[in-house]
Amino acid sequence: MSSKNLDLRTREIRFGWALIMPAIVIIGGLILYPILYNIYISFFDMKVQGMDAKFIGFSNHMQVITDVEFWKSVLTTVIYVLGSTLGTAFLGVIAALIMNKEFPFRGLVRSLLLFPYIAPVVSVVFAWQFFFDPVNGIFMDLTVEKLGIFSQRFNLINSPNTAIIVAILFSIWKMFPFTYLMILSRLQAIDKTLYEAAEVDGCNGWQKFRFITFPEIYFVLGAMILLRIIWNFNKFEDVYLLTRNVKVLSIYTYFEAFTGTMDLGKGAVIALLQFLILISFILF
């Protein structure tokens, strides 16, 4: 190879590195470095008050693994993620199938369905808290006074046994428009002649959905479910603002690391375990 070709190849390599270097710096600074630093401080007894870091090995890890509250938060997170993700996917598919039909004012209805997703989370959380308020809430007035489903009023949001249900319902209501929008965009791309051919062959509505619609939306729905699992697994603000009685892993990490004694070492271990659990699930 001539020296001219070597110089050209060298310039191309340098130019390639120059193009990807900004991305490497950003990813390294905003993603890789925090992960490595989090692993580092997990081996130290680090308190915010004095910032005196004392190396204690795997003591933080053993303390978290043997903590019953940690495993309760893991179970709560799994219930919350599965319930909200499956509910969001189901409701999103149903809404997309309905909105794909022709009916009057369809454009207006499609726009209104996006309201839960675009509405500020603080305002809708307050609305939900008022709706389920045990004294003045519409839900208790309807189920106790009007329908007689319950014998007495109770606090549905702040009860440890029912708060997880409200949190799941809120997540489904807040996030289903995103899934609905993605599924609807795929439905509109399906060739209508497939349904016409199915009608000629005598297929009913379920058979059309099973053999035409579902295979077409399968990959979009799978991507939406994976994204919703990642987002719901790391969800903090919705659950924290709605109720303090649903301790998913993100909220449990917050209370351990930034309240009370502010044990950053223990909080780093919890965040690390949360990261490993999520990565394992994504790889699976």
C-alpha cells in the first residue's frame, strides 16, 4: 500500500473518531461515569452530613440483601410494573381498534384521548386525590351513599392494602394514550384488502384480529411493552405524588438515600440492584 493511501486511511480514521467523540464524551459523562461512581460509593459508609467516606466492603450489600423492606419493595415494584404495563397495553389496543373505525367527530375524540398523557402530572394527581377522598370524594359518595357497595367510607389512596391498586389504575389511565397512538399509527398502515379478502372467506371479527391485525401490530406492541416496563420500573414522581404507601424501588431508594440519616452508600447499593434487575429482565 502506497504512502498516499496510508495517509488517506489515517485521515479517514481520525475523521471517524472526531465524529463519534462528542457522543462518547456525552455517554461517558452522563451515563457511564455515574454508573461506575455509584458502584464505587456502594462500598463505602458515606453520609451526607460529614461526607466522611469509610471503606466497609460488602457491608452495605449484605445489609440491603437481608433487609425485609427491600424485598417488599421488589415485590411491590413487580406488581406495579406488571399491572400497569399489561393494563396500559390492553387499554391502548382497545382504544386504537375503536379509534380506527369511522364515526362522527372521530378527530375530536382522538384528540381528547391524549389528554391524560399530556396533562401535567401534578394537576391530575390532585384531581385523583380529590376523587378518592374519603370525606368529599366522588368515589366514596357514589359507592357508599348511592350504590351501597361499601358499608363505610375509607381512605383508598392512603391504605397500604389498596394504594397499590390506585397507583396501577392511575398509571394505566395516564400512560395508555402513548400506546394507543403508536398502535393506531400501525393500524392505519395495514392494507385494507386483507380484511376484504377475510370477509370473502367468511372470517369473523375475532379471526380478523387474530390472523391479520395482531401479526401486524405484534412488534409495535412488543416494543411498547418493553418501553413501558423500563419506564414503570423507574417510575417515581407519579407514585410519590399520588401516595406515600406504595414503596416501589425508586421510592424506597429515595427514602434510604435522601431522608433520615441519608445513607448514600446503602442507596447506591439499592440503585445498583435495581439496575441489575432491570438489565436482567431486558436481556431475558
